[in-house]
Amino acid sequence: MLRVSSVNRTFGDRKVLDDISFEVSAGRMTGFVGANGAGKTTSMRIILGLLSADSGAVTWNGEPVTRPVRQRFGYMPEERGLYPKMKVREQLTYLGRLHGMTTSAAQRNVDDLLERIGLAERANDPLEKLSLGNQQRAQIAAALVHDPELLILDEPFSGLDPIAVEVIAGVLRERASNGVPVLFSSHQLDVVERLCDDLVIIAAGAVRASGSRTELRTKFATPRFELVLDGDAGWVRDLPGVTIVDLDDTRVVIQLANPDDDQTVLRAALARGPVRTFGPIVPTLSEIFREVTQ
């Protein structure tokens, strides 16, 4: 487990991280979301030792994160950092060797990765000859080549088309299912919502919310319900304790003054005819994000 505990960081007189704390657990994908300038990249760089914290601690399995420990991590920065004129397979093998792998082991991993992410046919092309999306795939492969014990990925889905997103997501899910903790940032909240087990929301350098996806949805849920009928739903506005949020002929979204009154509403609807849909509305990640960052 990776644990970030009460980390602070300033640049000059500007506080960039304000006492942030969160965990990335084994075998789980943790989405790290926030607006530009919220502190995501600074947090990741402190975890990797690229920046130092003013105070606080970063630990891996309860121990301080040292340089040898960081060598076992996989990191993908937001800025592409591979060699543009070097062939894809050649430089991924080289990066694997920098992490202590033998040439043969690195080549096996590289060939498997390139096949998995759809770059096998471009293995011997210089990186600069690849499209921006394929360069992003190669960048992700560079973070994975040495079978890291922890993955930290800064905007891994940037520039990828929907098919490539699914391919990379599948590779990351597989790593997580093998016990690797995965921390990734993304502005694509729909992708984060589909992939993450846990979520950390940061704004203005402070963690505003964190926990499992289910916990956060429960915590920020409002007593809203969707009701779909065969006939007009306008009569619902006459029920006591019911506020109409949205009404469109046979479909109505309501908010209850008392969430326990949901069965009263359902009984009233059934008394008038068939009920096609009735249930609570679960907030999306985008809705939770807006609520905690505004």
C-alpha cells in the first residue's frame, strides 16, 4: 500500500499542497481527479521523489520510500519523455534494462506489451514516426515494461481514441487484478468512473473527498428518485413532501423531503397503473466532483 500522509508543499509564497493525505491500496485502481493546477502532478512527483515535500511523509508498505523502492515503481508523466528518433522496441528494452532486467527478459516483456497494446507492427519504427495516440501507447508501455510493484500514471488516456482507451484500460485492470496498486489522473471523468475502485478528489491543493466509488456515491447521494409510468406523471406534484426536479410526460425525477417516503410514492403510482421504473438516482462522478470543488 502507498500512503501519503499530511504532505505540504509551497512554491515561493504559493501553497500548492495543503496537508494532503490519501492511500492507494493493493489491487485497486485509484482515480486522482482535479482541475488544472489542483496539485495532482505535484503530488505524483513527490511520491516519485522528483520533488521534495515541505512536510509530511510518503510510505510504501509502511516504510519510507527510498530510491531502491522507487526503482520498482512505474511512472508515466503527462509530458512525453521518450526518445523520438529511437526505435520503439529498442528503447523500451533499454528502459527495462535500466530497471535491472536482463536483455532477454526485457525483450520478452516488450514484445508481450507491444502485442497487448496494439503496437507490435510498429516495434521497429522510430517513435517520431508514430501518431500522437500511438506515442501515448508507447509511453504507457515504458511505465509497464519492468513489471512495477506500483503504477503512477499522469493522464494516461490523453490523446487516445475510444478503442485505444479500452485496450489500455484492459491492460491496467489486469495489472490491478494481479495485486498492483494503480494511481492514475485523468480529466476524462467518464473513464475514471468506469475504471476506478477508489477515488481521490483534489482542489486548490487540498483533498476534498476520498474513498471507494460506492462510499462516495452513498455519501453524496441526494434523496432523488426516478419514476417512469405508462401514463402522464403530472399527478406526482400533488403528493405531500415531493418536489419535482424534472418532468417529461411519463417520466419524472423527484426529491423527497423524507427519503423513507419512497414506498409511499411507489404505492401511489401502482394504484394508478403500471410502473415501468422506480428507484434512487445514484450521483455520477461528475456531479460529485462539482459538488465538492465548487
